[in-house]
Amino acid sequence: METLTQSLSNFYNTIASGFGDWGLKLLGALAALILGLWIIRMIMKTVSRMFESKHVDETLRPFLITLIGFALKALLLISIAGIVGVPTASFAAVIAAAAFAIGSAFNGSLGHLASGIMLLIFRPFKVGDLIKTNGAFGFVKEISVFVTVIETFQNETEIIPNSTITSNKITNLTAIGNLRVDMPFAIRYGSDIEKAKSIVLEVLKNDKNVLNGEGKEPRVAVNNLGINSVELLALPYVDCNNYWDVYWDTRQKIVEALGNAGYEAPLPQRIVTMTK
């Protein structure tokens, strides 16, 4: 009986000691997790302020901040595993195996990541540029690890996976700094072409959104001889931010100016000859 009692006592003491050690490790790991996350948050705020003070390119900021955050949290996780008692070498192997499995499952997402890195390295566009890509037309608001965010002129936010951008045509309308807006219009055959050109040119020169000087003077030219009319083309240069203002408003001014000068809209014409 005494032997049984002693055995039970030893067993209880062993279990109590084990749970005590494990409980201390668990509490230590929990404290390290809370403290570590707080430190990482402070570090990320400091890094973000440093990027702003050093005027780091806005295109790179989200990517670098995300990358640094991932790295710090991975280090914290490995450190906590060491506190609990998990061998870091084994833990690293588990992470590698999990990363391989996740990578296989999210193969498409890794493609977006690779494309995002390509966009940041080759820089076909940056935050703030006006671009056309994948059916979207607007200003780039953010280039993240996996997607690019574009704000259109209709105030729509389009979130496009990076791989679809790099695999399609990209038109950067901001790269040069200004755009030419081609605005066709037509007058009837027999009308005074030079007068019409001077009227439209005057409208362009008096428009505050149209650029003048430094090789960007507006021009009006004959574009084509149509079946029913002489087709002309107004060619003003504009700042990217004023593209649609000129495209819509200036076109209306041209129509009104030609109408006030007596130019009528060209209508389909047919010549009918009568034979006896």
C-alpha cells in the first residue's frame, strides 16, 4: 500500500512539474508575442515616417513596408517557437514545407507577386501616372505586392492583378508629361476652309486648358476628304489632368464657334442627273 501511494505521489509530482514548466513557457511565449507585435508596430510606424521624410518613391513604399512587416513577423514567430521549446531547425523545415504547399496552392498569386516585382523594377509606370491597361483608363493610386489600383475618370476604383497587367499592353499617357487630343470635325464642300481653320485655332488659343509654346502650339489641319464633307482635325496639347475637360468642353466650343460663323453641319449629298 505504501509503495502504491509513493508511486502515485511521484506520478503526480512529475505531471505537476511538467505542466508547471510548460505553463511558464506558454506564458513567456504569450508575453513575447504581445511585446513583439507592439515593437513591430512601432518599427513599421518609424519606417513609414522615415520613407516620407526621405521622399522614397510612393510606388515603392507599400511594397517595401509589406515586405519588412512580413520579415519581422516571421522572425518573431521563429523566436516564439524557440521559447516554447520547438527546435528552430525543425521549425524552419516546417515553415519551408508549408511555404512550398501554400506556393503550390496559390500558384497564380505567386505570379501576381512576380509581376508586381517586375513592375517595381522596370517601372513602366508609377503612382500618379495616367495609364491604359487591361481595359482600364485612369490614374494609378497604388502598386501593391499582388495588385495595382487604378482610379478611373468615373471615380471607379479598379483593382487589377499584376500578372494581367504585365501580360497585356500598357499605355502610359503621363510619361512625356502632356497629351495631344485629336478632335475631328467637318465642314461642307465649298465652305471657306482657311476661315474655318482660323476660327477653330482661335478657340484653341483662348482655351486656358490648351498648352501653347515650347513646340506644343495647337494646330488645325485637313484630315480627310470625305464623301459628304471636308474632314478637319483640331490638334491641341493638354496636361494629363485636363484631358477630358478639353476633350468635351473645347469640342463644344468649336461646334458653337463654327455655328456662330455660319458653318452648317454637313449633310449627305447626292447628285442626280436626268437623261432624256
